[in-house]
Amino acid sequence: MSNIPPHLVKLQANVDPAWLERRSEEIIDPSLPIIDPHHHLWDIADGRRYLFDDVLADFQSGHNVVASVFVEAEAMYDADRPAEMRPVGETEFANGVAARSASGRYGDIRVCAGIVGHCDIGLGSRVEPVIEAHLKAAGRRFRGIRPTIVWHEDAQVRPREIGANLLVQKPSLDAIAVIARHDLTFDIWAFFTQLDEVVQVCKRFPGLKVIVNHVGGPIGIGPYAGHRDDMMKVWRSRVAALAECPNAFMKIGGMGMRYAGLRFREQPLPPSSDMLVESWKPYVEFCIETLGANRCMFESNFPVDKALCSYHVLWNAFKKMAAGCSDAERHQLFFGTAKQVYRLAVAPKVDSKASG
């Protein structure tokens, strides 16, 4: 599959099902409704696939997953279209998965109820026909755009070569204006070193919902290895600045990627939910305390984070980290914020016995 971007192959570490099966836990609070607002679908290389049957198996592994939001991954582009239009192929693919799920033949879960696609914001205002093509391809399900802007000056950290400060260059700002005009959300995967640029965008487009992925991109590798406390001081200050923007939202997850510098994959057993809580809680608590539950949402980032732990262990960890929250806050973190931000027409599953 030579047309697969090299950075994508690098991003998805091999998932070892036999290793994951060494850790099993009882599901915590299995009735709590969940919208998973961030997962991918792809067929990369060397058998690394995560398609409808795979995501459905994870969603049905014990937690009460009601619906999900598909987020672009440059994995199903249309090779026969002009370069700027190729991302529309991925949206068409995700919408087909959503239609399959919506048939009801596979249960009540609505996979890809919302779709976040990709476009090259370097096109500036010329991005308009690309946006229109995405909307035509997925209609009511198309909810937002995630461009490629993640970058770091250190070669050990950066996932790809795109150049610095892309987000705040004039063509990018012109493209973001088009996205805002179409009333779409704006997902951003950025490292904490780029959050000042994200704040600039939030302030420039106050009506645009800006959704920061993966707890704002803390880093524990390269120049930050062994310097977590120093890194976290800067991360906290930038997340706090982000919280001052009422149109900014935070996805809590994505900490299973290599950038966090965790070494769980080197252990004989996968991490337990308690181990994940111990490692991730400082980030999770600060995000919730600073932005509030109505601007935070837990995300799986599967299948990327599946290289670290299974789906049921991951959501057990999230539930443990939210144990001190009120019922209303827990509803927002696991369901309400995602439903509101992505405008999803889904409702929590009702227990027929409880409803009489």
C-alpha cells in the first residue's frame, strides 16, 4: 500500500491481541451512556486494519457506547480525484460505515454518527469547494474539519514535515473563515508547544467551536524525556490560557501515543485501569477543573491507543478518573459535551426494565 502516508504507518503501532488479552477487568458502571467522540477507521499495511467489524467489537465489549464520531486519518483517500479533493473519499467511506450501522442490523450503536473530515487549509479560500464536497458526501453527518497542523522543532517528536506556525498563516486563516461560515467544528491535534497559536484562532473566530485533541499534546519524549514536571508547568499555563476562550473544548484521551513517553508496552502485561489513572490523572483533572465538564469529553483515540490497552480497560480508567465528579458532570464528560458540540441526534439507551 504505497499510497499510505509514511507518518500514518509510524503512528499506528502494531496491536497485539494476545498481549491485550492478558488483562481483563469487570466493567465499571456499565449503564453509563457514552459517545466516543474520536476514533479512526483504516486499512494501513501489514495487516493493520481497523474497520467496521473491529470498531463494533470494541464498542460492544461491555460499556454502554451509544454513538461515535469518526475523525479523519488520511486513510481512505480517493486516488482518482485531484489532490485537494482526495480527502472527500474518506468522508464517503465513513458515511458508508455510518449507513451500515444505522440500518439497525448490528445493534443500537450508531457508529460514525458524526464525521470529521480533512482539508488542506493551505488552500486558503479555495477550500470552499472541498468543504462543499464533504457536505454533499455525508450530509447531516458531516460535522467538522481537522487539518494537519501538528509539528515540533525536534525531529524526535514531530510526526511529519509540514513546517512551523502553519495554523496562523494567512491562507490557513482564510480557510478557517470558510469552515466557520459553514458552521462546522474545527478539530485540532497540536502539541502543547503550539497551543498559543490555537488560542489565537479561538480569539479570531469566537463563533467557531475549536476542539483540541488529546489533552493539548503533552510530550514526554525527545527533549522532554525525564523532565515531566517542567513540561507540565508550561502545558498547564497554556491549557489555562485556552480555557479563557469560551469556544475552546478539550478531548481527554490520546495519551497512549508514543509522544507521552509512557513505557507500558515494554511490560509483560498491559496496564490496568488503575495504572492508567496513576499516569494520566494529573492531565485529566487539570483539564476538567480548568475548562469544566461542559467543555471536556473523553475520547478513545482507537485504534491508535489500542496498542496500549483494550477498550474496556480504557473506559474503566476514564470512569475512575471521573469518580469525584457529580452525576451531571459525568454525563457531560461521557455523553453530553460530545452530543452538543457535534450536534448528534442520539439519545442515551433506556433500560426497558427501569422504564416499565
